[in-house]
Amino acid sequence: MDKIIRAVGGGEFIKMSVITAKDTVQYANLVHNCSPTACAALGRTLCAASMLGGMMKEENASLTIRINGGGTIGGITAVSDSQGNVRGYAVNPFADLPLKADGKLDVGGIVGRDGMFTVSRDLGLKEPYIGSVELVSGEIAEDLTQYLTESEQVPSACALGVLIDTEGNVKAAGGFIAQLMPGAPEELISKLEDNIFYMDQLTTILDEDGAEAVFAQVMKGLDYHIVGEQNVAYKCYCSRERVSAAVASIGPEELESIIGEGKDITVSCQFCDTTYEFTVDDLKKLLAEKNSEEK
């Protein structure tokens, strides 16, 4: 079961979240038929959205991360509810590149860095809160760090990783966000930085030892304790009613044009690939309802 674990340490000056998301990312991998590199890019974004979404206190809130760096993946979207359940997609899930010289997947290469990292929080108010920063590397963790530090004014350290096996399946996935509270002493900051610099590779820790071992390495010598844990999963909220509303929203003229062709249509959810069939009669009913609402 995938989960987010939270801890505080360093005399309450450090708040840290760790996510393990192997099943979540593998589900996305299968739904979208991703290349290994695209799976890593989408998986990292899903992990980031889940951790940020799970930090929201409003029960019905949602959080969306959008990344568009001009690379061949064409953009990534990930949406989380306030329980950390996520869904997402890449515009071009087949984008891929050769491994980098160090043997790692070239996520930054397919994402690109000529663009923005945008976070939108919908708290149920009239307008969502939106913050954006320019992409740093397209590797996602560095871009998330930049966003938290610049847009939200919270000094942070982040790591995200997806380990793909030779069959193209997800062997490990997850990440962490460590945030410094105001007044954190310099020696504590230095200790945290050293711990992160010398820690083992994130996906190796997650694969071999689990989330608790991430805390042990990042918060080594900083006297931490676990304060919360929640299960998370890939969860799509699409339904026929929601898709019907989306179809109706294209406008009466466009609906009339589709009806005039006399063919049934199929609409697929971008997030889970579920398909919804609409007959000509279904479309006529939607048009009648739309016209009735506008009178």
C-alpha cells in the first residue's frame, strides 16, 4: 500500500514528508503506456502533487501541478485531493531519450527547461491560488524546490525518484519534502544539508529499506518523530455525469454540428483512459438541456 508519512525533527524546526508510490506510479504507467523516461517524469510529478495535496487542510480542496518545459513529452499534469490521492497524464507518454552518461533516465531532456512549473490550489473559493516559477532543470525535484522556496517562501529540500526495471515496470517510486520553519539555527540547516548530500540514492533506499529509512538518513542526528501517516492511491473522479457536462460545455453550435454528422462519439478520460459512449440521441438530449438552461 502506498503511503505518505510525516515527521518533525530538529527541535520542531524541520517538517518532513516521505511518500512511497510504487503502485500509484505503476498504475499510471500501465494506463498511459508510458516509455521508461516518461514514466519517471510523470511518476515524479505524481509524487510531488500527492505530498503537496496531502498537506492541505481543507477537506474538499484539490491541487494541480502543471509542467511545460518545451520538451518532447509536451507537458505533464498531476492532480491531488487533500488526502494525497492523485491522477495525472503526460501529453506524449511515448517520449523517450537514451540514458544519460551516468546511466540515469534523461527526464530533464524530455521535459525541457524552457517553461514554467505551476501549482494551482483550489480551496473551493471563487478563484484558485496559482503560483509559478521558471523551470530550473526539468528534473522536477529541483523545480519543486525552486517553487516552494520562491513562490511559497518556505526554504525546502526535495527529492523524487522512479526506478524502472528491465521489463519497463516500476520497481520503486517516491520522494520527500523537508521544510525549514522560521528561526531554524544555522548549525541545524548545515546538518540537514550534509545529511542530504551524503544520503544513498533515494530509489535504492525505497526499494531496499522503505520510507522509514529515508527519514533515518535525512534526519540523522536531528531527533525526529513520526506525527502522521496516510494511505494514498491513483484515484480518478471521472463519471458519465462529469463527462456529459464537459461535452455539453463545447457549446450548442458545435453540438449541432456533431449531431448533424449522425455518428455516435466516444470520449476518453485523460487521467484514467475510461471511455464513455454518447449516441446521437444522447447528444440531442444534452443539446436540449443546454438550450433550456440558456433560456
